[in-house]
Amino acid sequence: MLKRTLIVVAVVAFLATSAQALGPEEHRAGGNSPAIKSDFQKLDIGWPFEYKALDICTIPVYMNVGHYVQVEKCHERKIKLVQVPCEDIGKSDWPCYYDCENVKIRANFEVKLGTRKEKIGSVIKEWESSVSPDVVGPSSGWQTVSVCVKAWKTELWNAGTLGTEVRVGTVYLTVKPNV
């Protein structure tokens, strides 16, 4: 009798620890656990028995985030210089040209914007480029800046046919940390 009682106690202890390992939602009455089903009438044990995985260690994950700057649709941007009165751009050497292009930019750090330019051909003699505002803070949203070009002392006779659009240069938007 003692031997039979010990076996029953061992089976009950086994079932109790198995039910706890499965978690409360798996061993409720009428549950669908593949290992234990209970309808309060009988207790069935299915095989193969599956243990529930338990979290035993928490490991944080870090990422080394680098500097990130993006210009929206940069390849679609174009500055098309049009003739303006030289006083409008603060110059006196006629003929004078001017245009700006709005550009959207975003970054994950505070950036100092600038411009760099390269002439193409011999039409432009004097010119300058600028960006405003020239500081953009970290943001998840796009911020609009204006990239402008002024040209004066242009030599239109080197441009080619009247009314044609001639490429006379390239403006590069530059960026560096604002320190």
C-alpha cells in the first residue's frame, strides 16, 4: 500500500510541475495543450511531451549609430539662372543672373550646410552660391533649405544659340557637423 501511495504521489507531483512549466493559459480546463488536457473528469497526458521555453537571461542590444543626412529627391533638383537687374543681387557688372531651388533635408545630428561650385564652359566669369538656413538640427521630419546661385560678368556670346538651355556649372550641397 505504501509503494502504491508513493507512485501516486510521484505521478501527481510530475503532473503538477509539468502544468506549471506550461503556463496558466495552457493548462486551464478545456485548454488545447498537446501535453495535458483537463476536463475535471480525467487527466490525459499526451506524447511527445513539450516543455515551454523560459527566459533565463536578458541581453541588451546596442547599435553604433553613425551620422546620417538625406536630401529628398536630390536628382530632381535644378537651378535655372534667369537674367535679373544687377542691383537685385548687389552687383554692378552686367549681365546678372539669379535663381534658387528649395531642397528638403533631414539629419540625425546638427549639421552645418554649405555649397561648393564648379564652372562648366566659359559663360560665367563671376558667381557665388549659398544655402539658407545653413544649420539644420536633428529631426525625423524634413526641413526646407534654399540653395541659391548669383552670376555676374557673364559672357553670353560663349553660350551658344539664343533661347537654348546651356549647362554652365554644378553646385554641390555640402554638410559637416555644426561644432
